[in-house]
Amino acid sequence: MARVMLGGTLKSLAGNTPVLEVDAKTIREVLDRVGEVYPSLLPILDRVAVAVDGQIYRNQWFAAVKPDSEVFILPPMAGG
């Protein structure tokens, strides 16, 4: 199962849970599973950036996630 870590404010919204393990094949599936476990994150999950094994993805919901991947979910960032 992929290891999912929540960054910044996402971690506090999830009760400071350090790591969540999910069974998922794509970034979208990872986000769906996280939303099932932590419904308080649902309004934010479509705006996050996700790093899979060190590569950052933004709006690439169908990028592959391997069973042994490390996934970091980063809160939305503003700026320009």
C-alpha cells in the first residue's frame, strides 16, 4: 500500500495523523481514499499538489501510484 503523508494545515485538519496507508493506483484514487477517511479534507483535495516518489504533480489525477510509493499531499498555495 502507498504511504501517504499530509503536509501543513492538511495534517492538522486530519487530527495530526502522520501517515496513512492506502490502496490506490492513481493520484485520484489516493485523494478519494484520503477523503473517505477524513471528510473534513474533501473541500480542499481538488486543489492540492501531490508529490509521488519525489515528483510533484498538479491536476494530474491519473498519474500512476505504485504500491510502494511515498505520496505527499501538499495544501493549496497561492501566489504568482
